[in-house]
Amino acid sequence: MAKEYKLTQEGLNQVEAELDELKLVKRQDIKEKIKIAKSYGDLSENAEYDAAREEQAKNESRIQELEAILQNYVLVDENITEKNVVNLGATVVVKDMELKEEFTYKIVGFAQADPANNIISEESPVGKALVGHKKGEKVLVEAPAGEFILKIQSIEY
């Protein structure tokens, strides 16, 4: 059975926009790069050709990933989500009880996650720990690097 991807409306729009960009713009750019590289002659020692073909393979792979997401997604209705409980679509401010620092995370489905920008999946260790909890609650996060406690400071949708 195919993996089911949970998406907010914003996430669905992002996936569709990225897919359009890759199919309509990037594919054409790569085809042009390949055409130019072929014009240089001998393909056996043509670094530009090899690089363009590698870029083409990565682009096509990403297109397949996005198409799989669009074939197997479930749209999360943010309007019926309890606003006082952490769930998909929530922006959560938490305080690390050990470090005494605050962090802000947006909870999204796996396909939308961008951990470098604090946009985390509900399936991540922090996401799993936060989902279903309310403001003021402390949650235990079991991460590969060890356990730590976060206190939920605020929840916004």
C-alpha cells in the first residue's frame, strides 16, 4: 500500500507549484543544456553533458516523488482542528527546559517538512511529542541524540 501524505492546503499548493516548475521550466532548461553539451562533440569525455544528464535524472526523480505525493495525499482540514491542541498546521512556541531557550516550530506533514527552517513533520521526534498536547503542557521528546523536555508556550493556527 502506498504511503499516505498529509498536507495542509498551503502544502498542497506548494507541491503543485514545485511540480509545475520542474515540469514546465526546469525540464526545458535541462534539455537546452543537453543540446548545447552535445554540440561540443565527443560525449565520452564531455563533463557538461554528464552534468546535464545527472541534473535531468535528479529532476525526473523529484517529479516522480511529487507525483506520488499528489496521488496519495490526504488534505488536512485546518478549520476543524482543535485550536488549543497541537496538530498539523500549528505554529508552536516551545521552551527547552534544560537549555532554557525558546524555539518555534511549524508542524506539517512529512512531504512539507523543512527542518532547516523549523518546519517539522508530525512524524519527527519533536512533532510526535507535541501533537495532541496543549499550551502549558510539558512533553518528553525521545530523539536519537537523547531525551529532553519541551514546554508548550503557545499554539497558533
